[in-house]
Amino acid sequence: MRLSKLVQDINYTGRADDRDISYITHDSRKVKQGTLFIAFKGIKSDGHDFIFDAIDKGAVAIIANGRAPSTNKVPILQVDNPRKIMSKIATNFFKTDFNYLKMIGITGTNGKTTTTQIINHILKYNKFSSGSLGTLGFDTPSGIQSTNFTTPESIDLHHILDIMKKGGVEYIPMEVSSHAIEMNRVDNIDFKIAIYTNLGFDHLDFHGNEENYFQSKLKLFTNLKPESLSIINADDKYANRIISKIKSNFYTYGIDNKKADLYIQEYKLGLSSTKAKICFKNKSYNIETSLVGKFNLHNISASILCCISLGIKMDLIIKAIKEFSNVPGRFEKFKLPKNNFAIIDYAHSPDAFENVFKNISIINKENKKIITIFGCGGERDKYKRPQMAKIAEEFSELTIITNDNPRNEDENSIINDITIGFSKNKYKIIKDRKTAIKSALKVAQDNLILILGKGIEEYQNIRGKKIPHSDIKIVKEYINANRN
């Protein structure tokens, strides 16, 4: 694409000529001949420091924010906010077609991944050309491709949408993180439907406080067009504030909440399945799912409303839900020898811990004693570490504290922060996560083993290195080695 055409609807200073742009990136390491390099300040480095490096590698044009060095080698276009502009440039470069692509955005502290996967399953079950995008990766003809982000950077995001469109995907349910909203990654995505799951205490190291966190989420809904649809959890304390600010149509959902458009009238929770009766437009329907936990009733309800709005009949939605198995690493159950169970979940915040443990207490009909294994990520939300310990202690017979992506922070400092939250001597420390999991599995006698924090992750982030590790693989290996 010609540079002048690529930036034709963008406010900038400088001269954009008709030179050809064959590639765009914000990462100087990825620059090749014909690249438009977009420089902006990141968390750990500043792209402006790498402009000459990008030019030497083949960048033929630069977008910067006024701090770029002076050079006659290539055009340097100055803009107020390069990161924000990057989203529009990505839209132009990949010619993203939102008349064809039907974008469904799911945001909230908890439930994004599960809701995204349920919607994707229902759509595919009913022969819609659908592909999900989020923490688990994105759909390709050859399977799920990892992105390493809940919501990728705007250039990567539009590239992925281009790949999915070329693969015949039309409907895209995708997770939208608060970081992505605040960092302008989804500015130019035309969402036809946006879903709000809930808001809890997480990412406050980034947002500063809960109100800022909420305001980031709110932007997804206030930016919707009037003909779009918002789907909102009426049981959440922020629901009415969202409804008061939006200009789109909206549906609400809830549990025992007759004011909601769709609500759960009654439900029965078990360790292997969930049954419920829902009410929508004065009609009642019975649903059954292998998903367990009360929180999944919210995820299912949001998914039902989304698919109803897309024209799928309720009976077909109910059939699809019954066929849905599980989301990897999200309250994923494993049958162990000697009548034990292991549950692996991505929970890594106090409210997510509350959800997991309270639901376990409801479905744990046999009163199995709980052994919990968890750690806390380094360089993230230090305030939540003792809170998570306090919650684990309340519900667990034993808590094993271990490592979970310490990054560049001292592992002992993280563990010390966690142990401040304990008031009883019902915990032990085993720093090596694999050893911690194996030790719990070996001593389990009629127990529930909860392994929290990593879900499907396949690495430990330690001192800048990604060291292979999988909670799921460790549990499966133990099961295979101990089959009767």
C-alpha cells in the first residue's frame, strides 16, 4: 500500500509520499525492507530509541510522536499518539472488513475465556463460520494458534483477523482485556455485540484503582454504535452504571434476578454436571451442562443471549450447550486414583479465588478435604498476595505455596508476601511447582486437589526466560503412571 494512502485519514505533520509500504510493525526487531515503523514508548523500552536501527534494517517510513531524531533518509510523520494511530493504520493496511466480520467482544475480570469458548461452540454447532480469539489463541484451519496475549497489539490483531477472514471465518467472539482497551488495541474494531461479565480486584498495578479499571471496561460499551448490542451481567454492582452510559441496545442476565431479560430460575450444582431452568421472555427452558460451578451459569446466560441475538433458536442453543465439554485450564476436572479429583483453574486474583472456593463448597457433596496449590506472579499486584492466602486458608485443609511466574522478582519476597495472609499453620512452602503438585497428588487420600493460577500455561517465566512447565501435563502423567 502507498504511504500516502495508508495515512490519508490520519492527522500528522510531515510529508507522506507514494512510496510502497509492504509491512508495518512497532517492534524494531521485526523490521524488514519496505517497513513502516511505528515508534512509541512501551513499558520497558521506547521505540524512539530504535528508529535509526529500524532504518538500517529497511524501514522506509517512520511514525513518531515528535521526539524522533532529524533525518533525510526516510519520511518521519509526527502524530500526537503513535499507539492510538497504530490501530487505524493496521485497519487501513489489512483493509479490515467489518461488514463481513461480525465481531463479538467479551470483557470482565472473570469469565471472558469461558464465555468466548461457549459462544464459539454454539455458533459452530449451528453451522456458523465462527472462530474464537483470546487467551487460548485463535482459530485456524490447522487448530488453535497461540498469541501470548488475551488481546494482541493492534497490528497483530488486524493481521489475525485478516488470516481468519481468508480462512472463511465470519463470526469472531473475542476476549477484550482492560489493558487492550486502555492501550488502544481495539480502537478501530467494530463490535456488533459486547458482553460484560463482571468486575473484581485485578490489574490494579496497571490501572491504579478500581474506578480506573471500571472506566477502561466501560469504554468498550460507550464506543458501540446505536445498532450494536450490549449484554450485561445484571448481578454485578457496575451493571446500572454501564446501562446509564450506553447508547446501544442491551440485554441483561442474572441468577434469581427477575428484572433481568434472561435469568436462572433454579439450578442444581454437582461435581460432574450442572442443571438449571432459565426464563426468557416469559418462557422457561431446562438446560444441562458438564460445566460446573455457579459462576458458569452467568457465562452460559451471556452466551445464550448472544446467540439468540444472532438468530439461533433456543432449542438449538440448549442442545449445543449440552454438547460443550470444557474449557482447558478453566475449572478443568481430572479423575485421580483412589476416588480423588484434581481441578486446574486459571484463578489468580482474590475474587477469582472466592469464586472457585465457594463453588467447590457447594458442589463438594462428599465433603472431600481440599489441598490447594498456588503462587503469585512477580512484578504484579503485590497487594493481592496475602488476600489470596487468607481465602485459601479458609477453605483448605492444606495450602502449598509455590512459584508462579516470578519473572524478575525474588521468589522469596513473593512467598513472604503470600504467607503474611495466613493465620494458622496449615501451609507449607515448596518452591518448585512440579514438586509441589506431585507431592499433593501422592499424599491425597479422598481429597480434592486444587491447582490454581496457571491454567493452560506451558511455561514458568523466571528471570526473563520461559522454562517449560505444564500443570495439566504433570497431572496427566501422574494419572497415566498410576492406572490400575
